[in-house]
Amino acid sequence: MNLEFHHIAYFVASFLFLLGLRGLTHPDSARKGTILAALGMLIAVAGAAWPKEHFNYWYIVPGLVVGTIIGIPMGLKIPMTKMPERIALSHSFGGLAVALVGIVEFKETLDPTRFHMGATGFEVLLGALTFTGSIMAFGKLQGFLPGKPSTFPFQNFITVGALVVAVAAVVYMIFVPTAGVVFYGMFGLALALGVLLVLPIGGADMPVVICLLNSYAGLAAAASGFVFNNPVLIICGALDGGSGFILALLMSKAMNRSFANVLFGAFGSDATAAAAGPAKAGAAVNEATVEEAAEVLKSAGSVIVVPGYGMAVAQAQHAVRDLAAILEKNGCRVRYAIHPVAGRMPGHMNVLLAEANIPYEQLFDLDQINDDFATTDAVLVVGANDVVNPAAKTSPGSPIYGMPVFNCDQARAVFVLKRSMNPGFAGIENELFVHPKTMMVFGDAKKTLTAMAGAMKEGH
Amino acid sequence: MTTAILVGAYVFMLAAFLGFQIIAKVPALLHTPLMAFTNAISGISLVASLHAAGSTQYSTVSRILGCVAVICATINVVGGFLITDRMLKMFRKKPGAKS
């Protein structure tokens, strides 16, 4: 084997990707890491596109140009609140790219070895199901598909059956590598499988699904690395696959549920089971006006803000920051308690609060801050629901029982900013809302926060 | 051939292990940028897409499929790195100037 430019390019690129990833372990080094990885990508692409025999650019240049034209707004214009949708969409592009490359490989390899065929099969299987699964996830997040879990009879049986048949098809192709019908049948089945897998999953479980799709996209890329015998593809695929898998594990752990339960449990679809919780029907709700809330906040020495998906929906992160600025001027200590599954993807809330210029030292994880609620004057729950539901600690019958939640009820006062008394995504009653310490402030979170800030200013 | 498979398997094992070690250290604070970042580097499938689109020995249909793959992968590479950097720019230590 002659050492060629692309060999060196892939080697250097792999090292730069690892360096870049290591940069992400700290916010101070993360940007440098990203630039190193981007440089690695440039080198790898230069290696792949370097002039060689039987190679021209007629179909490459238009692809690069169109991809760049679409990619730039995808990077610069998408609002931060739409990040889960944006990530889901890009997983679908990644899956499609890998699946198409696999199909080309199948078409053009006249005398494939068994190994080559098996790797191509898994590449196409994973790529295709990532493609349709991510489009489903995107649709549910964006709202053009119903966010509630969709179920039908024998659903799990059909989904698992389809998965078994698809894998069996790949195995069959290892022994009969030229079976075109089986190959394209498997491709179609994998596309259907992506739909089937995401159909029964509700909005609140999206963080796990997005992470898993991230993982599948990576594994598909790694499989293509085996097809092309190209280490840089294997390395990137392994990093991506591993990252998605770790995040999915963290997310399920933060919900105290297993993968199987998230994927096949159709969480929140069974309204009768959810309603059977021990919530006291008709318990008195304390409602507070904006002015009453502002009065309490004026004298508070410490406040913890608990953001949730509702904050993203209302785009209230800047209003949170404005209120926090006034509180801090009063000498109040403001911190933010961020649950691992708050929002629709890992780290969603952190990005939104960072966008609103809130320094990251004020953002705390569940474990870091949960013991501090007892010494806190006031808690502001902005669009969070399940992550503050005490049923997770007290009601063994509740679907979210065992999930770690914030100890909001230990604080001196709790304000819940909410549109109405409708239960959250999981459809579970929340006892915190009828807790004696809790005051509900109904209305759009952004407007409520702005009005609170206004009411606090008036007092000066 | 067997050597190539074995070496590939070793590379996968080592990269996955190293990835697990590094990613476990990424703070929850940066999990969204991490996903955008891994999404961008998984655009490395562009390397394979370029091969499919560029090979003159392939049929036109294959090369067109390759071209579509190039588009998809390029979107992820360009958009992925841009959005990762855009997010990371926002994470700041001290209360900065009002935006």
C-alpha cells in the first residue's frame, strides 16, 4: 500500500477530532475545541476530494455548494428555542447521507465479500431508521405530528417483529450477498421501522429519543467506516455513537426509567392510569397576583429559578434574566436549578439561559442544588412541571415515581408560573400546585415575568 | 481482509472507549453543544459521500445519490460547526454587557 495524501489527512483529522472533543469538557476550552475539530473536518474533506484516478467533480461541487447554502442558515438563523427540532432534523440528514452511500456501495460492488455485505447492510439499516425516526421526532417537536404518544393494537409486537425481520435480512445478505430484493426490502423495512419506533413516544421523552437517534447516526457512520475500511469514519462514528448512548443513559436515569420503558412504554398515553394517582381532587389552589408575588420577591434574600419546557415555548428566558437583574440589585442571590430532562433535549435550558446572558456559574444541576431549597426564600417555577412534582417521591402508584425531582416544597415560598391548571405532558396531577406554600401565577410566562419585574421596579 | 476487519474492530473499540471517557467529563451545562458538535463531526460521512459522487466508474444514478448524500452531509458539517460555535459563544462567566 502506498502512503497517499488522504491517509495522512484522515490520521491528522482523527487526532484533531479527539482534541476538539476534549475541549468540550470545559466551557472555557470548548470554542477552541470546536475550531480544532472544524479544521480536522476541512483536512479530512480535502483528503477525500484530492484529485485521483477515476474521479471528477461534476457531482461533487453542486452538492457542496447546495449543502453549504442550506447549512449556513441552519447554523446561524435557527433560534435557540428551536434547538431540539434543529438537532432532530440534522440527525435525519446524517442518517439519509449514510443510507444513500450504503445503497451506492451495494449497487456498485459487483463481487462483495460477506463482511462487506454485512457492514453495508447494517449501515443502510441504521441510516434509514435514523432518517425516518428523526423526521418523526422533528414532526412531533415542531407540532405537525401529534406530540402525544400514538398507539395501535399489537404495536410493540409489530415493531419488534419488524426489527427482527430487518436484522435477519442483513444476516441473510451476509450469506447470499447478491440478493437485491432482500436488500431493498430491508431498506424499506428500516424506513418503516424508524416511524414505528418514534410513533409511541411522547414529547416529554424526546430527550432520550434524540440522544438515541444521535447514537444510531454515529453507529451508521461507523458501519460505513467498515465498508470503506476507513478509520476516520469508524472513529467519528464511535465518538458520535458513544456520546448519544451516554446522554440517553443519563436522561433515562434522570427519569428513573429503563430504555425499554421509554421506547415501548408509550408513556403518558394511558390517561386512566395517570388519573388514578393520589392527587386530592378539588384541593384548594392558592392564586397570587403579579403584585403579590413581587411583594414577596422584594424581601427575598435568595431565589431559585426552576425552568422547564414552558420557558422555551414562551421564549421567556430574557424576561427571566430581566427579573433576576432586579432581584440581584436588591441584594438577592439568584440561582437556576436545571433538571437533566428539563426541556426537550439534554442541556436545552442551559443554552437558553446562556443566550439570555446569564453567567453559567449560576446554573446548577439537580445534585448540586437540591439540598439548598430548604434555605431558599422563594422558588420561581417557570414552565416546569414533572421535574417539580412531589408525587415522584411520595406516590408509588405514579408513573413518574422514583424520578429524582427538585425539593421545591422545602423552600419558604413557591411561585408557579403556568398558563392554566392543565396537567403537564405526562398528564399527571401535580401536588406541588395545591401545596400550602405554593402560589400559582397564571398567564403567559413571559408576560408574567415582565409584569413582576415592572411591579418590583415601582416599589423603588 | 481479515486483518482489515480486525484492525477496524480495534479502532472502533479504542475510539468508543476513549469517547466514553471524554464524554463522561462533559458537564451537563454543555450537553446541547455536545450534541451539535458530535452531529457536526458525524458529517464525516461526507468523506464516503464524496467517494460515491466522484467516482467516474459509477453509474449516473449512483453518482446522483452520492450527490444528495454530499448535500446532506455538508449541511451537517457547515451547519453543525456554525451552531456549536454560536452556542458556545453565549456561555460566559461574569455577567456581561446587556445584549
